[in-house]
Amino acid sequence: MNDIVTIKGLKYGLQLTFAKGASFEDIQANLLEKLESGNGFFLRGTTVFVPKDHFAEEQNEILRRMFHRHGMLFSTELKRPNLAPPQRDEKSSAKKFRESVEEAQKMMVINRTVRGGQEVKVNCSVLICGNVNPGAQIIAGGSIDVRGTCRGFVHAGAFGDKTAFVVADRLMPSQIRIADIIARAPDEPEQVSQAERAMIRDNMIIFEPVAR
Amino acid sequence: MSQVLVITSGKGGVGKTTTTANIGVGLAMRGNKVALIDTDTGLRNLDLLLGLENRILYDLVDVTSGRVQYKKALVRHKKYENLYLLPTSQIKDKSAVTPEQLVKLCEEMKKEFDFIIIDCPAGIEQGFQTAIAPAETALIVTTPEISAVRDGDKIIGELGRAEKEDVKLIVNRIRPQMVEKGDMLDMSDIDEILSIACIGQVPDDENVVVATNRGEPVITMSDSMAGQAYKNIVARLCGESVPFLKPQKEGFFARLKKLFGLM
């Protein structure tokens, strides 16, 4: 099943080749499965190249739509003349990335309890020496460390940093977001007695005990 | 040294006005000269609780707008002669008094009074901002309900923004039986969220309703639990250290004692 479609990375995108004799339906199903599994190959904005004469025009159209739905470009031409100059683009995005990493490594210290209705919004990481009460919001570009009980709403890695985490002496937020992943408190609140850290693993937010 | 206190809560109906009336009477009973200022313009109630409605001649809006001297608007309590009420207008709304006006008024009144207690309206809008402006100490009234505690938390945050650091808590309408069964927030639950010094735990008491309707604060009733709790709050405000009532035991032992004719 996995050999129906072969993916090869190119400088400007992904080259797909298909097993001989595979039906279009099988190929389509296989691609869709790969797309939905989110295995990291198919990033948004990637261009996908398909050999020019492999499919009929209407089949190409079906694939084009499928990739579009997943935020990708579809092409039967290996060269894309209308692509922006790739060199410069890569450089500026690399710079941006470096800046965002530097920003996330900074840390702001809040030396009080953040109460309901109050909001802390920072581009960097944040250390809160106090509680985060229900109704309070903490939104950070980096990670969030609460030296106290965290009962409010917390969002770490607000710009998409999936390595961001939230750690608290007692981590019981009403809702927690890391990058674009959201989790909420269970309807039956459970007692937390140990410091915990929340982070992303397998596209899910998990809590694990930590020693402090 | 005179003190300006504000009694606030965020949420409505938790007993701000009742607390104001009782603490006011309690402080006056101890011989302090006390002024109560109602800032709940448009929804005034404090005069009713003190039984002074029909004695009102002028109100807070008349004073702050400069129509009369504040002394003319003060209503002296019929029983406690060093307790005065400065009622507010029932016709105007909250925008009629500004924070600056109230600060100026309190500065002037501080020369005359030992305690000035401001009854704050519910909410966090202009009425609240006005009421807290002159205060040195804020007493937050809450009930053991999640909504009241949440609003209390918000209010503490707002007070912090207004740089009012001396904030104390009064928990009102505690029902010991429910707390014991785990159906009501207990003090540790409340303290976990609010984490400020508590100076009062007032049990739920039917006498409060009777007292309110009669226009005589419950603190004047000698056999009322709530009245005793208010007396303790007053004592703590005067710097005495009084242990909190133990209402959990009271239910059972009081009945036992009554059975044996001890009470």
C-alpha cells in the first residue's frame, strides 16, 4: 500500500512518483491518507510535482483540488517560473525564525498573582511568581512558568512554537493552548498535588509530573 | 487618626450595604464618630437599613455639586448619636459624582470623623471607581459562591490597579451545614483563590432579614450569630485579635446547651 506513491524531496517542493499499474482511485486514497496523517511531509505552501503525462487532465484536476484543500500547490511542470526568488526568501525567513527563537528565549517576570479579568500578553516567555486565577489570561510567545497554582487560561507558543511548554506547581488551567493545539480541563476537576509540565507530544497536549 | 474604608464586592446582592450598616453601628457603639457614605446613587438602600429614609433632607449629589455643606446633608442616627449617614440621590445616576469630588469631600470629613465608611455600588464601572478613590482600606464582601468569589478576585485586581494595597476579606452568608457536607465552598477554597487577609466570617442568619426590614442592623441583636460575627469584625478593625466563630460546632453544641438550659 505504501509503495503506491513515492515522495521525493526537491529544492522547491515534493516530487511524487506512482507505482506502475496502480489505479487512480488507489493513488487518490493513498495520497489523502498521507495528507491527513500529518506526517510532516506536506507542509502548507509546499509545491507538489506530478509527472506530466501520468494522469488524464480531469484526474490532475481532482488532485489539484485535493492538494489545494490542504494548502498546497499542485504542478505538472518541474519548473515554476512564478516562484519568488528562493534564495532571498529563505534568508529572510531564516532571519525571522532566528529572531523568534531569540525572542522566545527572553523571559518576563511577573511578581504577583494574576487575577480574574487580568491579562498578560508577552512575545517572550513568562515567569509568574504567584497564582494565575480563574478568568485570568496568560499568552506568551514562549513558555509559561507559574510558581503557584495555575487555574486560568494559558497559551504558550502563541506564534506557533510547538516546543513551548507550560509548567506550574499546580497545573489546573481552565483551558490550555500550546501553539495551535487546544485542551481544556476535564468537567470533573481533579486534585493536583505535584508540579506538572504540559507540552505537545504526538500533536496532543500531555501533562507530566516534574520535580522542582 | 481617622480612617476611610470602602466596602465593595463586584457582585451585587452579597451584603455590601448590610455589612456597611453593621460595621458602622458597631464602630459607633464603641464610641467612635462614624460617617457612612452611600455611593450607590440611583439605587440607594443604606438609609433603609438604618431606618433613616424619612429623615433625609439633602444628598451626596447636593454636597459634591456644592449646593450645600456636607454637614447639612448628614443624617444623624436616631439611636447611636455618633453615627451619621450621608445618603445619596435616588434620582441621579452614578455619573453625578466624580472620584475627585469624593476624595475632596472625604478629606474634609476626616477632620470630624474617626471612621468614614463608603458603601460601594456593584460593578466595576464609574460608581465603583468613584467609591474606592478616597479609601485607604478596602473590605471585600463575598459569599461562598463561585460567582461571588470570581468577582471578588476581579475587584482585588482592580483595587491593585488603583494602588489600593490594604485589602481585607469578609465572607458573608456562610451555611455551616452545607460547608460541612462539602456542598459549599469553605474558607480554604476561598482563600486559595483570593489569598488576602480575612477579617470576617459571617454565617447566614435569618435575623439579618428581620433586622433589614425593621431598619435596625443585626449587630444590635444580642442573640444573633451574624450580629456576633459583625461585632468581631468591628473588634478586628479596632486592632483587637478575636478568634473566628466556630459555627460548625455551634449547630450541635448550641442545641445541646439549650437542652440543658445553659443558654
